[in-house]
Amino acid sequence: MIPLRAYLLLRGRLLLRLLGEVGVVRLALLGPVLAVMLGRALVLAAPHPIGQWAVPVLVALALASAHRQRADLRFLATSAPDYHWWVAAEYALVALPAAVVLLAFGGWSAAALTLGLAPAAAALPPARESRSTRQRAHSLFRSEAFEWVSGLRAGGHWAWPALLAGAVWQHETPLGPGLALLGWLLVLLGSYGTPEPLAMLAVAARTPQQFLRRRLALGTGYAALTGAPFFWLLAAGPAGVGGTLAVGVFWLGLVALLILTKYAFYPNAVHIRTTQALVVGVALLLPGHPVYPVLLLVAVGGLVWQSQRRLRAVLGEYRPTPERHAARSEA
């Protein structure tokens, strides 16, 4: 019990440090938005006889994706052979609020499944050790779309078919494909939350505008390709073609905002991830509100401007001007 207590205290201190890096302003905006978004999703899904079963699946997928990206698993394996039990207990605590909401609406079986699946994520291997070097070289995506390549290695190769199976199972209602699209968006959120090395960016970027156009084309193109089965299921159901087009444009627009947010705050991973979560939370909470179109327009314009400005500054520092290079040579 003492090692487990020490481990949980260490994780709590790490969480507090990450919250400190986020900053008071972002935390004040992000905290309520995420709480309302997750609470609203749980309250809508918990009383639904089918939707409540999506909760344990989405919680398990989110924990599995985060677990396989953890950088401390090798350290834990060398310092404590029984670390899997510690991590399993941590994941059970993370899933506990969702299970409590399901219990409040009478979903005893779904709550038990939530608490059963969440700790199982601790048994998964790290993404970087799951495949050999030869196997890693093969991918369905272009190497320059490295977010998609790494996203598949981190769990997307099994998350996508699992979400598609759930969408097919509940294709008669828009809830099944809609929740599957939300789950796939969360997988992409994890993939686009890690900034690439500066040298890698500098090689690919001739100008900030050209670089962003290429990243948006690759990202939204692959998103449309992988989301096509979900859109087809939506169109074949009660949503119809018109509703599916609206959902598709909205969903692809969110993917584009994730990409712009990544480079608007490059290379600070904490600011990238928190702002991406804020963007997704606001986008999912406010549709139908009178200020939503104005807020969306301001967000898009601001992210486009900030991403170009940030890339221009980063590339300018990495690629010194002739005058700067001469000054360094004289020094």
C-alpha cells in the first residue's frame, strides 16, 4: 500500500505541475468548458439504453491511447516490477467519476464495465516498443503525414475498427456513428498534440503559408478518408444526406482547427494540447448559440494568423539571415 500511495502522490504532484504550466487564464477557461462538455456527454449517454455502453468503450480508448504514449513506463518497469498494479489503480480512479454518473442513472452493468475496462489499459505495451523497426517502416499513410503514422502505432490501428464496429452495430440511430466520430476525433486529438522537432519542420517548410496548406490538405484529406464509413452510415440512417453533409463539414473543420492550433502554439506541447481541448470543447458545446458563428469566425481567423506568425518566428530563428550568419562568423 505504501508504494501505491507514493505513486499516486507523485502523479498528483505531476498533475499540479502540468496545471501550473497551462497557466491561470487557460485553466480558468479550459476547466469549466471540459467539465461542462464531459458532464453533458455523460448525462446524455447514461440514461440511454444503448448510449450508456459507449461510455466504457470511449473511456477505455482514451486511457489506452494516453497510456501507450507515456514516457515513464520504462522507468517504472525498471524501478518496480509490479508497477502495472499501480497504473491500473490510477486508471480506475480516473474512470470512477464516469462510473458514478452511470450508477446515478441506473446503469449498473455499464458502470461495472467502465471500472473493469479502464484498469486493463495498464497491461498494454508502450507504442514505441510494440512493433519492430522493419514493421514500423510500413504505413498506409505518407511519411510526411507523421501524425497519422504515429497515431496508428499508438492505437489507431485498433481504435478505428472498434469504433466502426460500434457504429455499424448502432447504425439505425445517429447516436452510434456520431459517437464513433467523436471517438475518432479524440484519437486524432492525441495524434496532433505532439509537436515535431524543429529540424523536421524547417526541412518541410519553404514558407509558413505553403507549410500550413500542405498540413491542412494532408490532415483533412486523411480525416475525410478514414471518416467516410462513418459518414456513409450516418447518411444511410435517419440523419440523411443533408444532415450528414453538415456533420461532415463540422467534423472536418474541427480537424483543421486542431492542426492550426498545433502550429499556433508550436513547440509548447502543454499549450498545444490544452488549447486544442478548449477549441474542441467550445465547438461541441455552443452550436445553436447566437454568438457561435461570430466566435467561430474569430477563432478561425485568430488561429490562421497566429499559426503563420508563430511559424514565421520559429523558422526565422532556425534559419539565420545572412547578416546574422556574418555576425556569428566574426564572433
